[in-house]
Amino acid sequence: MDEYAPSGRTPAVIIPALRQTLFASIERVLPRGSRVALVGYPRHTNVGDSAIWLGERRLLRQIGATVVYLSEFSHYNPDRMRRALGDGTVVIHGGGNIGDLWPDQEAFRERVMADFAESAIVQMPQSIHFDDAANVARVKSAFARHPRFTLFVRDRGSLAVARDCLELDPILAPDMAFALWPLRRVGRAVTPYVVQCRTDKERSSYEPVINSFDWVHPPDKAEKWMDDHLREARHLMRLGGFGVSAYGAWLDRLCSLRVRRGLRLLSRGEVVISDRLHGVLLSVLAGIPVVALDNRIGKIRALLDTWLCDFPGLQIPPTAEEAIRIAKRMRA
């Protein structure tokens, strides 16, 4: 067991230890009372990104940070952010989008780094993946131009890519969703197991499973109403500190509704089978038995091998059929 592995073999020990590791890791770079701008709010229905956002917000509150500016990818205003931030720190939303798999989000990160070349920038925990090695040099160059950039990665594979290919000195930390522990089921199980399968470019090579679902699911009425009125809520930031806090509360509530929707979908099964990283993590955090299926780029296996290799009963079978057999045995 190395310095990054949690001690003990029960969820009651493993998950709090990971949460503490996460908070301690970030606080090494963001001292208590930091003045920050948090950018990259995920305005989409992916429940996992909402869980990451809520984890980031909880951590910033934990360290007593003052958030002076918030933005989505599409409504980032560098001039307004510069006036609000002063000599504070830029914090970029975490996830799994460093590389060339999600180019719009990579382009946004590089734009922020160029706009704030003199500011300290902290990239919250990320996974790194390149489909085309030719894109490595461009991303490496963008990162190299910034002298005060700190990168957190959430698995050892990404740690190796950051060091060997991007020539960075990253910090290994758990996914931000661990800050949300403990969670609970939303509703009672109504079926022996539920199957979650990605439908986007990260979908795995497993054969499709009948009656599976994904996060791309119709939002609840409250969630839709809050998202539809996000433009009006955004104007709150013009009111200064109170307005930024009010806008942040709006974004947090919207993310909370998305995470609750996700938990409701997962809670329908006595056991969850998922190839979504946060389908697996939210199940773990809520105490729902789960069988993991890896996605196309190996993101789930990489994170589980880094942080949850000793979590009781958590495994990645080779096929969806075997996952279903395991799920049935877990109910026995």
C-alpha cells in the first residue's frame, strides 16, 4: 500500500479517508481564506459534472474561500472577472476533459490560462486522455506558457501522462464527488438491478443492454425551470458580493436537483451496473451495491485502481453479461 492508498477495508473507513485526502490535497495549494474565481460551471444534464461542481463548492466553503466570480463555459467574461478577482486565484472546474476528447472544454481552459497569465490558476482534479498523439504538443505548449498553473489529477494514469507527456508536476487527488459523502438513496428499489450505459463518445465496447439508461434524461420540472431562468439569475452578479453569493446558490441548487435526479435513477435498483464514473461513485457514496463497467478510455478502471482497489465487492467484469450475473449474486 503506497502513500495514496486509503487504510482499512470497510466503506466507513475508506470513504471518509478519501474525503480527508481530497480536502488536504487542495488546501496545500488554496490556503484558508483564499479569494477565488470559479469558472467552467457545467450547464448540461450530465449528473457527474454537477456532483463535481457541488464537491468543489463544498470544499471552497470548508477552507473559507471567498468566491468573487462564477461563470459557465459560454458566459465567461475576462474583464469582469479580472476586476472582481484582483490578485486572487482562478479555479477551473474539474472532470475528465484535459486532452482532445472534449475540445471545446480544453479550448476554454487554454483561453482562461492565456487571459490570466499572471494569476495563480488551480485546475481541480481531472482525467487526461488523447486520442491523437499529435495534439499532445499543443496542449503541452499551452500549459508551459503559464508559470503559476497547478494541475490536480484524479488517477495514476493521468499522473503519468501529465509528467511524461505534458512535462508538468501534478498533484494526485480523489475526484471531487468524494466531498459529497455521505449520500443516501432517493426512493426505494423497485427492481433487482438497473443498468446505466453511456450513449456518448466515451461509450464502452460492451454490447448495448436492454432497458439501460443514461444521465441524458428529461429533467425534473424544478430543474428545467431553474435552468430556463439561468440568464436572469446570472444578472445577480452585477450586485457585487451579495449577488455573487445569490447566483452561486442558484447554481448549487440546480446542480443539487440534477444529482438528486441521478440518485433517483440509480436508487431504482437493489444493485447498480454502470459504465459512468459518477454512476459508480454516487452509488458508492450512497451505499448502493454497484458493479462497474469500464468506459472506452479506461477512465473508471484508472480511478478505481487508484483509490478504491480495496473497496469491498467493487469489481469490473469483462462483459455486461458477467456484470449482470455478479449483480444477481450480490442480491443473494
